[in-house]
Amino acid sequence: MVHADAILALGVLFGVGLLADFIGHRTRVPRVTLLLCCGLIAGSSGLLPRSLEGLTETITVTALTFVAFLLGGSLQRSRLSAHGLEILLISISVVLATLVVVSTGLTLAGVGWPLALVLAGIATATDPAATLDVIRQSGVQNSFTRVLEGIVAIDDAWGLLAFSLCLSAATQLAGVGSVVHVSAFQDIAGAVLLGAAVGTPAAFLSGRIRGGEPLLTEALCIVFLTAGLATWLQVSFLIAGMVAGTIIVNFATHHRRAFHEIEHIHWPFMMLFFLLAGASLDLSAVIEIGALGIAFIALRIASRIVGGWIGGQLAGTDRAVRPLFGPALLPQAGVAVGMALLASQVLPQWQDQIMVVTLGATVAFEIMGPLCTMWSVRKSVPAEKRLTSGAD
């Protein structure tokens, strides 16, 4: 059966996406924020047909797998040799600071340790799609954005590990047996193996039909195979795509531009993803967030700033850009909601608090996070210019 309303809705959504892209390129407003707000309006007003709901999850998985490949493609040997230690130290520092600051702050505010640990684990999740799109929209390519791309590429892996350990500790403190941490490790290990299984042959086989770069059909084949197999095997498609992308960019030596076709085709999927993500946001969650949610948001902001600065100091990053990593890493999206759903199943006695705080914070960070990322990226330009002129 042909759903005319769904086809019309897709046409309208692409039109809205073009408008947001047009406005975003002529203002300092991230197009991610514009798309999310448009989707939020469409969703709350009931303008989107119900027939689109069945496509939402498929579009989400596909779009984020595209992002994962591009993030993996940013982890080239040359970049890792230049910024690898910086990426590693800052990413770990941000995750550890988030765990310590959020859990300790919530505990001092009167929240029990089990709930505080779970929320701290959820706070480590980021939104690589929004962060990467803001970087690409800004057109800024400097050492700050290269390090930032590397951080968001591996951030969710650290976040999944941290969350699994926090949830395991919380269940023990609450007197509930759990093997959640085992499944989380299996998820990550399985995703790494899948990414290697797809990326290794793709690195040597793709780009052979037309020498130099893979065809559009080849790029789509690789992305959809990775997304589909990851979904079927129930492992992280983000990590699988990132591993496959890293292998391809480092071992496909016959490619001139290994990710040219993915860069060319991924934006229409991202338009739909952000619009549908905005439509799924619930403003009532922000209204219901309460004092616990406000404390969570404030503590997460503080922890990202502190963690980014400490990591930058440990890595020897220039003092002028150290304060910029924290604000740039504020976006948070679907991974956090997935963590909250899992935690609610394991600890049903805190289900209401976990879901309300996570959903409310996600709405807040989805809207203001890309704005902070754009501010940080643009701020890094004069900062690095001053450093360069000072060195000269």
C-alpha cells in the first residue's frame, strides 16, 4: 500500500531541511538546532503522519552509521600520530570528571548513591552526529576541530563502559543482582569484531571498479551492511561503523578519497534524522524536570568544562583552547535515552526519576549543546591564530 501522506511528509521535511541549511550557512545558528526546533514544532502540533513512525528507527540507525564511518575516517594514522595522546587523555578525563562531579554533586544534594551513579553514567553519553555536523557547517579545520572529531569518535565507547560499570555498582548497592556489565562489554567487543569484519575486506575491495575512490553504490553497500548486521547482532552500530571507517581510511591505500561518496550522500539522511529526533522530543519533560534535573544539567556542564580543561592540561594542549573542549562536548542525544531505558528496567524503583531527568536534560542539551559547540569551534580560530602569531 502506498502511503501518500508519508511521501508528501518526506518531501516537506526535505524542504524544511534545505531552508534550515540555507539559514544555518548565513547565520551563526547551527543547522542542527534549527532542524531539531522545526521537528519539535512539527511533532508537538501533530503535523507528521503516523505512517512515518515506522521509518524513524531505520533512518536513525542509517544516519548514525554514516556519522560513525566519517568519525572513523577522521582517525587517520597521521592524525593519531599528531593528536592521538591528546584525544585519549582529554576523552578519558572528560568521562572520569563527569562520573566524579555528577555522582558526588548529586549525593551531596541528597540523592542516594545508586541513583547518583546511574545518572552519572548516563551523563557521559554524547551526540557525535550533532558535534560532527556543527564542525562541518562551521568550515573550521584546525588542531582543535581535529582533536574534537577524535574525541567524539571514541567518546561513546568510554561512555558505554562507564555506564555499564556504574549500573553494575548501583545494582549491587541496591541489593539487585545484575550481569548488565557483561552484556555491555559483549556489545562493545562484538561491535569491534563486526567493524573489523566489514572494514577489512572493504578496505581492499572497494574503489577497484573505478580506480581511486569507491562508487556511491559501494559506499551505500558498506554502510547498510554494517548498520543491518549490527542491528541483527544487537551490537553498537556506532562503534562498528567507527571501527570499519578507521580500518578503511588507514588500509585502503589505493583510495584517493575513501569517504568521498559517504560525505556526498550522508546529509539528506542527517536532515531526516534531526527533524524526526526533534519531533520525538517532549517539552513536557523539561517542565517536569524539577530540582534534580536542574542539578543534573548544571553538574554535567561543570564536569565537561573541568574534564576538558584537566585533560587538555595533561595532554599539553595550548592554554587558550583548553576551556573550549568542555562546552564543545555538551550535546547529548539518543544514546543517553537508551541508557536510561536500560537502567529503568534494572532499577524500576527509580524509573520515574531516571526517565524524567534524562529526557528533560536531553531536550535541553539537544537545543543548547550545538550552540555551545559552534561557539567553541569559532572561538578556537582566533585563539589558535594568536598562538601561531605568538610563536612566530
